[in-house]
Amino acid sequence: MDLKSLATEMLVQKLGGANDSHTAESALHELLGVGKSFNLENIVGQFTNAGGGAAEKLTSWLGDGANKAISSSEIESVIGADKVGRFATQLGLGSDEARNQLAELVPQLIDKGSRGGNLLDPANAASGLGGLVSRFFK
């Protein structure tokens, strides 16, 4: 399973099956995709460029230690209100719920898609994410 498929599955399960996988995949691709590819480099770059607390939290997700939490308003600030709004609309969520979902999902995706402070090669990220789905929903 590739990173895009796993992220889609996580989102659909997190939302309680309220959305089909095609809709969830499309929403995630618009949020995290670049052209036809889907990887975390784009969003990692956004956190890096945001600096301050956002960059510090990103460092904790990329590293192998404990992950720092991020607020829903910080997620929206880094990703952009317009993108979060489109994400919410595509999934039929309110803005607050979309931000809250992203504040949980993005750190976990980055954490499991990285090791030792660096993103994994997309081909290897899926194996690194393998146990995440079951832990994500406990």
C-alpha cells in the first residue's frame, strides 16, 4: 500500500466512513499533492517556511522521539485557510472539524513517513506506515 492509499484509508476510517475513498483521496491530494504525485515534501516545506513553533513541531514529527501536538488554528495558518476550506467542503465537514482532523492526521503522517529526521523514500514510507492505521484509531 502506498502513502496516498494509506492516508486515504486513515481519513475515511477517522471520519467514520462518512466519505468514500475517492472523495477522501481527492481532498487529500489537493491538500498534499503536487501535480500528479502525492508526498509529504510539500507540506514539510510549508512547516519549514512557517518557522517558529510550527517548524519546531515539524522537527518533533520527523524525529524518532515524542511528537508535539499542533492546534487546529496552527494547522490552518501553515496550510492556508483556503486549502483547509476546500478540504472541508470536499468532505462535507465544517471548518472546525476539518482543522481538528488535520491537526491529528498531518503529524501522524509525517511521523510515520519519516525516520531519523528525514522523510522516507515514498516507496519505503508505506512500510513505515504499516502499523499506523490500527494505532491511529485506538
